Amino acid sequence: MIVACSHLLRGRGLVGMYPVLFGALAGYLLTLAFAPGYIKFENIANAPLFELPHITLPVFSGPLVLTAIFSIAIMALATIPESTAHLYQMSVYVDELAKQQEKPLLVLERHIGFNLICDGVGDFICGVC
């Protein structure tokens, strides 16, 4: 559904920017139609409205410590091309809109270094919490 929406809605303005949302919505509706008992809302209804996070300090011991470190390092390296691709795509959208409105181009892609630094700082803060 996501690929179909991405292809069919390409170049159609704001609607063309939401193929993932439409794909998720289609999957949800298909699940409701063909497996109505599969989606349950009890966990959402019973969840507290506000809850403090359980904060712990990392433990660097145990038999799987090297596996955990290696796994997290791979995920950290995967965020570099992902974050760069997001910035390039946003630059395309913003610059296309600037062209349509006859305004100067912002060329967001020139901020890739700053974007990666901020992404790393954000990952560090999330890892500490």
C-alpha cells in the first residue's frame, strides 16, 4: 500500500507527502475488516495518563555485554545515512516550495554536519534517560 500510494500520489502536493500514513491506515482498516478481534484497545484504556519513566544506569558486565555494545553501535551507524537522507528529502520539498512561491532557496542540505551533530546529541540524551 505504501509503495502504491507513493507512486500514485507523486507530485500531488501535500497529499503526496503522506504515503506511509496512508499505508498504515490501510493496514489498520484491512485488519479491522478481516481480523476484527486482532486489534484490542484494552491496554490503551488501562494505561495511566501520566507516568514517570523508570531511569536506570547502564551495566557493562554480563555474558552478552559485547553483543549489546555491537548491536547498539550498528544502530547508531545506521542513523547517519537515515538522518542524511531525511535532510536531503526535506531540502527537496522546501526548495520546491520556495521555487513555486518565487522565494530564495534555503538549501537545507548544506546543514548536514550540524544535523548529524544534533542527532548524535539527541541519541546521547535518549540513551542516558
